[in-house]
Amino acid sequence: MTPGVRLGQVSFVWRPWMVCVTLLLAAATFLVFCLSIGIGDFPIGLSRVIATILGRGEQVDEFVIMDLRMPRALAGLLVGIALGVSGAITQSVARNPLASPDILGITGGASATAVFLVTVSGGAATAVVSTVGLSAAALVGGLGTGLLVYFLAWRRGVDGFRLILIGISVTAVMEAITTWLLTKADIRDVARAQVWLVGSLDNRSWDEVRVVFWCTLVLMVVVAAVAFQFKPLHLGDEVAAGLGVRFSGVRAVLLLCAVLLAAAAVSAAGPVPFVALVAPQVAMRLVRYPTPPLVASGLVGALLLIGADLTARSALPVTLPVGVVTAAIGGPFLVYLLVRANLR
Amino acid sequence: MGAEHLTKSGPAVEDVPRLAAKGIAVGYGGRTVIDGLDVTVPPGLITTIIGPNGCGKSTLLRTLTRLLKPTAGAVVLDGEDIVKLRTRDVARKLGLLPQAPVAPEGLTVADLVARGRHPHQSWLRQWSSDDVSVVERALAMTGVSDLADRPVDSLSGGQRQRVWISMTLAQGTDLLLLDEPTTYLDLAHAIDVLDLVDDLHESGRTVVMVLHDLNLATRYSDNLVVMRDGSILAQGHPRDVITADLLHEAFGLRAKVIDDPVGGRPLIVPIGRTHVQIN
């Protein structure tokens, strides 16, 4: 039988395996995070990195770590968590492993917005970029597209299959716009847009990290508050309603959080592909639970993103943007998922 | 013969209906399916809604469980308008099993049944010793304790349906509404599930269900609600309700009604166009 754990008035289901794996994932994420700070043109040992993070480092290390490398590492951590959790929510709500922010139009909308602002120079576009910055504009674009998909999919509640079909269609339109903008743009602008389109953690500043940090923190609190009502949704709308869940309200709040998380992530790192799709699926298999676990999905997302960035910077002969590596891992994994579903 | 249901319903049953629909009108996006329907669910009995496809049986059941909101009239649960109650409070009084529910791949029987406790839990109190004992009883009562650690999707259709009923039981309500609990089951498994439903009724629960098979409905219900075109054609004990005339009126079905040699209830023998020797 399902064992429980009780602390005063608080009680939870006790799943030792899930707890252990989640703790291990947290430890691994911290380790890779520190490694990613330590490795670079000026290598710093792991113990010195940890000492500096804890505020007991030397002054030289402090400058390199806190001022130069921390923003990039933190951006990777937060973007990974945001994408992982966002993917876990969308896959759960749609009850379909293919539902990820990549497919629900958020990434496509953010990309089209960013490319539009980069390539259509002059006048209003330049003014927008100079006042709010490219990241914030992309965030608004991604958010707008995500909401558009949500409302188009709305027909007396949101049906998962409809959500995915409309998401794919809207994404296709956004990609067409992006391609069209790229073909008629000036070659130098195209180069700048391409860098953004692949997804990269290069040259992150504390300002950009701060935006994604607060977005992620606030949204995670909201998600945690609603998470309890979330469990019965995996059984379908009618069963959830029978169990006393106002499913349309709960789902609207969760999907909005997922869209915002993904948009925040895309604004900070560009459209890093496949993390949101793969992280929840990997997390499910690691913790051996049938539905995407929120915390573990976030951690796997972070691990994947920082790990990919580390690989892209140091293990490969040429320095690549992080998105290339996540796509190289994510693509084959998606194929594996589909083949596995076919064999069933 | 009409007195049978009086003796069968037992002495402990109060005669105050806990669930009733009063003058309800229900529809989907402008199309009215039910218009001005009254029905009461007698306590302690098995009530089965039957009727031809598209007559509004599922719509009625879904309205009784608050899945659909009536555009006129009201569904009354324990004296209160069900629409005005909190979703959670409804879930503590009324258990619902929708048609052909699907569990996530890999979810175990114990985990699924445990989710039936949701209306009694909160963010901080997610799993108490109460929950443990109620879930254990629900598993035992439906005969699926041995399957507790198996994934739901690895079970046969009949076992799976038992598990879902077990989840509804874990909700701890004495009012159960089941939408076609025998869909996709072969006859042997259908009988198995309906015997289980009868056990639940014997232990004091009030059951409302929608069934397609008329003979199973007749055998297993104390109260039949026969619908056609969104209204109720007849209601009462199967012995009083099921006649050849009614079947023709409700379903357009030519049939002979004879005595069921096993159950002492009416048995419907349909007369088709072919393979009929006597008329």
C-alpha cells in the first residue's frame, strides 16, 4: 500500500525513490553549475568556486566568478528550470508528450518577433529595441502567440489534441514569417538574427538574469500553490471534475504559467530547442512516475541546459551556441520516443 | 409482483430523495437536448437510465453530477441547488465515474484508487492514515487488492473497470453515478461489474447509472428511467415498466417480453426482420 509521512498537521505520500532521485538531480545540477563556472580560459577549481559562491572566496576569484561567469551560469540554470517546468505542465495539461512550448507557438512567436526587430531596421523597430531591449520584445511576442494559440484552441474548455494542432499551425506560420524576413533582410542583420535564433547563453548580463530570475521565482510559487489541484487532471477532465477540481480554472492558471515561463526563458536565452520537450520525459523515467514530475523536470532541464552549454564551450573543437547541442541531443530523443510508441 | 421492490429496498432506507432534477433544460451550444424534465433518485436503490442513442441519457446523468449546467430548472442535492455548492463539497457527497475513463500509462492501481481521496485532502494534508484505510477497503471491496502494484493499463477491461469503481468508492460517498460502466466489456465481464454494483447497493449506497443493454438494466435495477427525445417516457420498477408497447414507443423495437427464468424479472426478446420462426 501507499505509505505516508506525517509531520504534525502536514502529511504527504512517501515515495522514497522519487525523493532520492530528485535529491540526486539537485546535487548533480549544483555540481555541473559549479563546474560550468570553473571551466574557462582562466580555470578555477571546484572548491574555490564553491567557496566564492558561499562568500568566502579570494578577491581575484570573486571578480571572475561573480562578475564574469555567474550571469551565464545562472541564466543557464534558470532557463533550464523554466523550460523543464513549462514542458512538464504543457505535457500534463494536454495529456500528450508532444505538447511542449516549442510546439505551442511560444518559441515561434518569440523568434518571429526578435527577427522582425533585428532585420527591419529603422523607425519604430529600432526604437522598440533601444527602449525595452530585444529580450523583452521577444518575451511579449512569445507570450502573445502562446495566448493566441490558447484562445484559438478554446471551445468550451481546452482539448489537448486541438491545442497541439493549433499550436503546430501557428508555429508554422511564425516560422514562415521568420524565414521570409530572413530572406529579404540585409546579410549583416541575418547573421545577428541567426545567433539569436539558435539559442545562446553568450554575453548574459546581470540585468537579463534578474528578469528571468524574478519571473521564474514568482511563477514557480504560483505553480506550487496550484500543483495539488493538478494531480487529478491527469485522469481527464470529467474524472477531475468528479473529484472536486474546477478543471478549467486550474488548467487556465497552469497553462498561463507555462506560457510565461517559456516566454521568460526564450527572452533570456533565445529559442533553445527541445529542452522543454525532453526534460519532463527524462524526469518521468528517472523518478519512475507515470506523469511528468514538476521539480524533477525543472532540475533535468537545468542539468541539460548547463551541460549542453558546457559541452558546447569546452568539449567540442569549435565553440557552438547551446541550442545546437540541445537540438543534437533532443532530436534523437524525440525519435526514440516516437519509435517506442510505435512498437507498443 | 409490483411489491417486490418494496421488500427488496430494505428497512433502513429513508424515503427522502437526496438527488433530484426539477424542471431542467440542458443543451450544448444552443441545441436543447433536455427541456423541462423532472426526476427524483430514490435513496438506497439502483436507478438505471435507458433509452435510444441520442435521447439524452448521458446528458441527464452529466447534469445530475454537475458536469453540465442546466439553462433552466435546478438539480437539488441534499436540499441545495447543486450549481451553488462548491465543486469540492459536491465531490464529497457524490461519486462519478464517466464513460470510458483513461489512466495515464504506467499509473498503478493503488495510485489511481488513492486519487479518489482528493476531495478529502488539502495542500498540506495530502495523505493521512484515514486515506490509507479507506483506499485499502475500496481495493478489497472491489476485489482488486492483489492488483494494487500493477499498472492500470496492463489489466483486462473488466479488471480496469473494477479499479475505476474502486477509485470512485475511495471518494467515500454513498451516492454513485456511473455512466455506462459496462461499455467495451464482454457479457461475462459486464455481469461481473454489475454484480459488484449490486454489492455496493446492498451495502447501502444509492446508484444511478446509464446502461445500453436493456436486459442487464432490467435484471440489475430497482428503478428504471426510460427516456426518449429528452423527456421521460416511463419510470418505475422494471416489472411495472417494461412492456412490449413501451419498447416500441421508446426504441421503435418490436419485442416480446417474457419472464426471465433466472431472475424473476421481465426478459426482452427482440424480434428482428430475419431469423424469426414464430410471430
